[in-house]
Amino acid sequence: MPSAIDVAQYILEHRGPMTVMKMQKLVYYSQAWSIVWDDAQMFPEPIEAWDNGPVVRALWEATRGHFRVDSVPGGNSDNVRGVQQDTIALVLDFYGDKDAQWLSDLTHMEAPWAEAYARGRNTEITLDRISEYYSTLSKNVEA
């Protein structure tokens, strides 16, 4: 299983340099849709509800002090394989051209972030809640 840092590196290699905030949101959506579409988490690190939306703390620490990045120290995109690559491609097709603030605003309108944040800043967004919420969206899209 790749780490969130590996997933971020893969995204950067396929989408190019971007802000850290945008990268965090694309990593989040990769995890969310992997849970729904692939019935598997993409990476093991927890996601927390921060002021600007979902954040993987380990990824934040790896990119601390940077506004824009073109790589993540320690990231290895070779660890992202098969169906994970397919899921990320779909995420990038839909969310990749959106700016960081748009993605942050979107996460603020979605229940997993909003409910975790209401319990307190930096509270973990559970995989169960992510699965429950995005599964509902997936069914609406398929109808």
C-alpha cells in the first residue's frame, strides 16, 4: 500500500506543480473515491479536518514551509499501482483543473469534513464516514 506521500508524488508527476493546499485536497479525494470505487483505502495515514479542509498531517509535515511544490520529499510514485492509478486518473480528470480554494470550499460543504470539524479542529475524518458519504454521491451519479 502506498503512503499518502507516495500518492501526492504520483499526483504531482501527472499534474505538475501545484499549491500544497490543492495537493492535499487531491490526495483526500483520491482516498475517498478509492474507498467507494475500489472498496479499499489508498493509503494508511489518517485525514484530519483542518481549517482549510481535509489534511493528511504526515503530508503536511513533509511539505511544511512550502506554498507550492513539484515533489514531496520521500515520495515514491512507483508505489502507486494498477487500480490506484486508475482512481487517481479519474480524480484528476474531475478535480484536477479546479483551484485550491474551490476544492477547499467544496470539502467544507461535504459532511465528512464538516462533521469532523464540528467536533474540533484537526479531528480525524473517519474512513467509515468517508465511505458512507461518498457512496451516496456515487449512487446519485449512477442514476
